[in-house]
Amino acid sequence: MCTLGLASVSSILAASSCPGLTVSHDGEPVGEFKNVSGIQVYHSYAKGNPNNSNAILYVTDIYGVPLLQNKLLADSIARANYNVIMPDLFNGDAVPVTSSEGPALNLTDWRARHPTAEIDRIIGEIIAYMRNSLGVKRIGAVGYCFGGKYVPRFLSEGKGIDVGFIAHPSSLEAAEIQGIAGPISIAAGELDSAFNATGRRKAEDILTSKNSTYEANLYSGAPHGFGVRVDLNNKRQKYAKEASFFQAITWFNTWL
Ligand SMILES: *[C@@H]1O[C@H](CO)[C@@H](O)[C@H](O)[C@H]1NC(C)=O
Ligand SMILES: *[C@@H]1O[C@H](CO)[C@@H](O)[C@H](O)[C@H]1NC(C)=O
Ligand SMILES: *[C@@H]1O[C@H](CO)[C@@H](O)[C@H](O)[C@H]1NC(C)=O
Ligand SMILES: *[C@@H]1O[C@H](CO)[C@@H](O)[C@H](O)[C@H]1NC(C)=O
Ligand SMILES: *[C@@H]1O[C@H](CO)[C@@H](O)[C@H](O)[C@H]1NC(C)=O
């Protein structure tokens, strides 16, 4: 098992103490899709770790499983020795990335097609699949943007996620943070208006008042979405993506 030292959160140190563990920015995905009772699920396997005592549920952003960076990030987590399960939350209707400015469709309509209750249903089914069919005993979960709302929802008592990591969450509500029952790691971007200084402060105050096991890291120059999609020519953005990846791995290595 390749573990990261506590001092090795930065990508350079982590890469040298843990050879081969890097975030893939390009290349071909190595996982495979399976149909899990009608839900398309991307599986990325930890080589040399058939042990399912723990595994990671990957709750995506609105671009979903079609987005190359989501599959590559799932593969990167698998290289850190966790089997990764990434369901299509949108039944083939993920938002297409058509320009660097963002999605070219009416997000109000799109959100109405994918209400919270339906996303909850899919995540609940996948958690049951992980436990009952794959035999996973402890579930860690990563949630990016859209997915950052759902990891706290299922990290509440008895909902099935044991340890969570979220990056630049959107539509995250105080009650959802209040409900968190397990260790939670948060990656926030200085330039993210969806999780701004007010929202971050509030989240920290709630977690502190609950005596939660948590961390909240802030990355300068990091825009919304930085955990998944960045301008690789922008050194602060590239750093934020890579460091938040190691933040997640270090968290799971310690708490999962
Ligand atoms: C997935 O499985 C369901 C039944 O569980 C089936 O109705 C559906 O056609 C399958 N979809 C694909 C793309 O194979
Ligand atoms: C799987 O991991 C658990 C916890 O580390 C360990 O107790 C168990 O023996 C492992 N099983 C196999 C088949 O390696
Ligand atoms: C998006 O759709 C909603 C509801 O159908 C509508 O009220 C709104 O004007 C649309 N927005 C744009 C930018 O077209
Ligand atoms: C953060 O966003 C909320 C909701 O839009 C707003 O009320 C608040 O003033 C913002 N805080 C900062 C520091 O911009
Ligand atoms: C907070 O949690 C830690 C770890 O579970 C525990 O040791 C400590 O006593 C708790 N503090 C309070 C004030 O409850």
C-alpha cells in the first residue's frame, strides 16, 4: 500500500514519496462501464487491490461521466489503491461541455429534469450496489461542484457514506452540513462564487460547533470547478487541482 506522509500534501513531495501517484490530465481512461439496474456506472479498478474492504464513490459535477477529466480523475484515485465507482447521475443527460465559457444549454430546465429526490435515489441505489454486490465495507466519497451537495447528504447518520471529500460544492445548504456525521474534507477556491467566503465561514462554524473531524483548505486563484477542470497553463489552477487531489487521498488514507 502506497501511503502519503503527512508532510507530503503538495504534489511534488507526494510524487517523490509515492512514485507513480499523479493526477492524469490527459490520456485514455482505463476503467469500464457496467449497467447497474439501468444506471451506467464507470468502474476504475485499483490494480493489485481486489480487496473491497473500502472503495470510493465518485459523485460528479454536471458534466458527468462523459467528461474525460472525470474519468481520468477516477482513474487517478484508483492508482492510489482505491476501487472507484462513478455513476451516471443524469441518465445520459449530462451537460455537454461545448465552450470554455461553460455549458450551452438552459440550466434552469436541466436542473428541473434532475431534481434532488432523483439524484438521491440513484446514489442510494449505487451505495446499496457497492455494499451488497461488491461487498464494500466502508465507503469514501468524493463530490465535485454539483456532487458536493450530495456527499454531505449521504455522510449523515445511517445514509451509507463513511468519509467524505468535497470540492467547490454548489447549492450546499446549512442543514446538509449540520447533518454530517463522518469525517469531511473540503477544498475551496478563492474565486468560487458558489462557495464564497460567507459560505465557507458558515460551513467551518457549523463543523466546529459539531466538533466534527474536518479540514477546509482554500486555494488562491482557484475558480469554481478547479478540482476537475483547470487551465493547465495557469500555475495556480494546476496546483489547486493537483493539491486538492492529494488532499483527498491523504484524507481517505487516514480516515477511511
Ligand atoms: C440496463 O439494464 C436494464 C435492466 O436492469 C435494462 O432495462 C436496460 O436496457 C439496460 N441498458 C443498457 C444500455 O444495456
Ligand atoms: C482486506 O483488507 C482488510 C482490512 O485491511 C483485511 O482485514 C483483510 O484481510 C483484507 N482481505 C484480503 C482478501 O486481502
Ligand atoms: C430557461 O428556461 C426557463 C424555464 O423554461 C425560462 O424561464 C428562462 O427564461 C430560460 N433562460 C434562458 C436564458 O433561456
Ligand atoms: C456570498 O454569496 C451570498 C449569496 O449569494 C451573498 O449573500 C454573500 O454576500 C456573498 N459573500 C461574499 C463575501 O461575497
Ligand atoms: C471532540 O472530538 C474529539 C474526538 O472524537 C474528542 O476527543 C473530544 O473530547 C471532543 N470534544 C468535545 C468538546 O466534545
